[in-house]
Amino acid sequence: KNEVEQSPQNLTAQEGEFITINCSYSVGISALHWLQQHPGGGIVSLFMLSSGKKKHGRLIATINIQEKHSSLHITASHPRDSAVYICAVGDQGAQKLVFGQGTRLTINP
Amino acid sequence: DGGITQSPKYLFRKEGQNVTLSCEQNLNHDAMYWYRQDPGQGLRLIYYSQIVNDFQKGDIAEGYSVSREKKESFPLTVTSAQKNPTAFYLCASSTQLNTEAFFGQGTRLTVV
């Protein structure tokens, strides 16, 4: 079993829909990261959080430390949101980032 | 503008040849990392460095080598010992281990 599990692996939705991507982890963490990878391959950091909730524009990230679970929400989704979204956790014990497999999101016009 | 630069974006090499991938950052970050990404898999850590002249093996270091002679630079050499070198390689940096990481645009290596 992977230390970081994301769901769903693939998600297709219509423009305007509310999107939720989930991330569960099994290790003790220092922080959780949400990353966005566009088709060209480059990765952008969206959020780093260790508790509660963060919001940036149409993106919202939440984390529940007790349940070892985080969600990334996108409101009013747009085709330009189409990308792979990656959850990564800072593993306290191993002192490294551990990555989920990513969720491929496609937003159709 | 501060950032992290990988070059080249695409690289082709013949089997049996060593190849070096470049990673440079001007963010004054102490920590630098190399990851490998294969289709359908998450990023896997090859090597990381917390400070100049020091580096540690990651989960899949076999067949790779690195150096950290300068704070700004962390080149990765894919040696002929790496059995499946064709992959997408990403470099990242951060102020310390496990703080927010900044990623390069990646190098897609194809070995023929």
C-alpha cells in the first residue's frame, strides 16, 4: 500500500462544476503539499498546509490531521484547470517528501 | 526573477552512454532534490542535498550520481548502469527539507 493515496485517479467534469480531489496518507507528517502539473511537465506548488484550511482564488485545500486526510476543491471549474494534481506529504520520520500518484483532471467546455 | 532552471527540456542518448542533466536555482535554497516520474506513477526521489558538498541517496539512487559543489547547482548524471533511464526527471529546491518546494520544468530523457 502506498503511503500517499489519491482519489480519484482520473476525473472528467463539465465547466462550472465543483471539483474535489482526495488525499489520504499513513505516515506522520510535517506538512502536506498540493501541486499542479501541466501537460508540459512543469510543477507548480499550490498549497502547503499543516492544519485547517487555505484558500487561493477558486482553490481551497483542507486537512484533517486526526483522520490523515486532505481535500483539494476547485469551485467554478474551468478548462484551464485541466492538469494533474499531486498530493505530497513531508514524512517526519524519513525527512523527505512522499508523493501520491496524481489525479488527472479534465474540464470540458 | 528567482527560479529553478533545468536543461535541456528534451534529451536523447544512445544506450550505454552517461548523460548529465542540469539543475540551477537562484532562490538561495539550501535543499535540492532530483525526482524521476514514470507514466502512471508518483514522483520518486533519486537523490537530495541539504547543503553544499553533501548529498544523500533517495529511494531509487542506483545508476545515478550527483554532485553539489555550489549552492546553486545540483547536476544529475544518469549512468550506463541505470537499467531503465527513459523517464521524466524533475529537479526541486526548498529552503529546508520538507518546506515548500519549487520545481523546475523537467527534462524528458529518452535512451535509444
